[in-house]
Amino acid sequence: MKKNLLFPVTFGFSIVMFLNLSVVYASDTMVASEVSDVEELTVLGGFTDISDHWAKEYILTLYDLGVVSGKTPEIFAPDEYITRAEFTKIAVNALHNNPLINNSVAPFADVPVNSWASPYVAYAKSSGIISGYGDLFKPDNNISRAEALKVLIEAAGLDENSDTVILSYTDVFETDWFVQYVKYGLVKLIVDGYEDESFRPNNPITRAESAKIVVKVMELQQ
């Protein structure tokens, strides 16, 4: 008696085809996922640490304009603090279209001519955007919220005395050197205070916060 081999062969062939199609589908799915990941990274400037960050759009705006870059091609480090030298460079690039000067003399005793920050600091100093501590600039110190606001408003050529408002912050007083900058920043919606009614002017500002206020000031220039 002959055995009917048609069904086993057909069944076996179907299983093989099913497995092959499953592998192809899984492969296509993986490729699509990988392409999607690449596209998302491209949209995010290649940064892997800002996709869910509140400042993402501010960061990408400045990145697309060539105003900021990351710590590495993949890391922006939005919550790290920013130095006085780094912030000065951003302010010059954002608001003065990088019109650097060929300085042959160090702008400050602690900013050598051959340092990367020298042309930015020299330009900002000659333009009245920044001032130092006597003959020192302290380029590697973290810049404070008040200092950053002052640098941006001066760099943009805005009149910090054009708006007056009574401040309710518990740590900003009329005698403070930065009070008019804080008032202007508040009225123009450049900066905000904290829920405990403090402004924390001497706190260091983060890279993300810097991106936000730079974009806000640039919008005022338009």
C-alpha cells in the first residue's frame, strides 16, 4: 500500500514558507525601526539626551542656526551648567552674527590670546557686552542667571530701562546691580522666577535655560 506523501510535503513546504516570511517581516520591522531611530536622531541634531527635555525646541533652534553645539556629537548635556566663556560665545554668535576681531592682546589676564574664547571675549568686551573682575574675566566660572540676562540684553542692544515693574521676588532688591535686567526680562517674558517667589539671581544657569533665554531675546530682535 502506497503512502500519500502529498500532504506532509505540502504541509512542510507551508511551514518553511511561513518561517521565511516571518523572518523577512521581522527583518523589515527591525530595519524600519532602525531607520526611524536614525530619522529621530537626525531631527534631534544627533543628540540622544534631549528627546523628552522641556527645552528641546529651544536647543534645536539654536543648533540649526549654528549657535550651539553639544558636548559631543551625541550629548548636549542640557542640565549641566554653562561657563562665562561658553555663554559669551553663544551671545556673540546668536546676536552679532559672529563678527570676531583679530585680537593681538589678551582681553583679560586669564584669557590668553591663543585660547578658543579669546576672540569672543575680546569682541564682547570691546562692544561693552561684558565686563570682568578688574583684569580678570574668570572664563571657566559658571555664569549666573543675572549675569547671563545682562550679557544677552546688552548684546541685543535692548534698553533694560524701558520697562518698569514692581518685583515681588524675595531675593531681588532695587539696589541690586541687575535689578533692571531682571525687570526687563520679566516684562518681556524672557525669564521666570520660582514658585517660592524667588528669582535666585546668583544661581548658575543651565545649558537648557541658556538656550531658552537666547531664543527669547533673539525673537525680540526680529
